[in-house]
Amino acid sequence: MSNTAEKIEQLSPEAMRTRASQLRQSANRIREMARYADLGSGEEMAQADRLDIEAARLEALLPQPTELDLAAQALREAEESLKAAQATRDAAMFRVVTLLGLKEGEEGTTSLKTEYFKVSATGKLTRSLDEERLEEVQSQVPQDLFAKVIEYKPSLNLKALRAVEQANPAAYRVFAQAITVKPGKPTAKVEPLEDK
């Protein structure tokens, strides 16, 4: 094995990519200079060809992306496109709401017809309960009124359910009678490696 070949194999993939790119750029510059100097053949073109061949050798040594790599990259690009589209949508939404004159903190719907569209904007207020103060409030209003305004909905404590499933399978089977299980949408996360 030649000394140069040994040095090339010691390069990281990123260093090989960088070197191959530099070689291709040098070859392109040589060709451009040769064209301007009207030396379209000869030693300059042979030198550019040698640089291209060396770049191709380096590129051949690089690990090729797998089908999963390609799918992961497609997912990353789609997520970036989605973020950009969401930012564009948010800016357009803000402009429409502003042009309709809807102010932050207002509740209700404002509509306007133009020559081309009926445009509506709805202002919303998010309300949540302060559970610590709820007991105090409950004692200050009639119980029938409290029951109309405040709803208690059962919710599933998944961590406790899983613990019951392991510790008490019989009790779990009883709980399972009131639980509907549907498959959720799977998710994937893609993180590029440091040296890629």
C-alpha cells in the first residue's frame, strides 16, 4: 500500500468529503483558467482530470448512505419544510387578524367580506382551574351551581395502570373492561451525528 493511500485511509469521512470537494473545485478553476487562456487542451486539462480522478477515489472510499439514512434525511428535510410553512402561516394569520382589527384578549368572532373572500377571525381566551383555590370557591357558592360550572371528568393514570397490570393482573383485567385501546401514531426522531 502506498504512503498516500495509507494517509487517505486515516482521514475521517468528513475530511475526505472536504478534500474531495477541494480537489473538484481546483479542477474546475484550472479548466476555467484554461478556457480563458485559450488552452482548452494540454497539460492544464490533464492536471484537472487527475484532480477529478483523485476526488472520485476519495468519494469511493466514503461510506454510502443506507436506505434508512436516506429516509432519515428526507424526514429532517420535511420537518424543516413544515417549520418554514408553519412560520409563513403564522405570519399570514397574524396579518389577517390585525387587518380585521381583532385585538389580543378579545373573545368573539369578527368577519368582513371583500370582493373575493369572506374573512373571519375568532378571538379566544383560555381558561383553566386553580385547583388549590377551587375548594375555597366551592364553599362560597351553592352546590347545584358549582356542579353546573365545574365538571369532573375521569382520566386515566397510565403509570398507575401499568403498575397494577404488573402487580395485580386480576384487578387490571377489571379495569381493562372500561378502557378502549387504539394504536397511536408512531413517531421518529432523527439526530445527525457529529462528524457527518
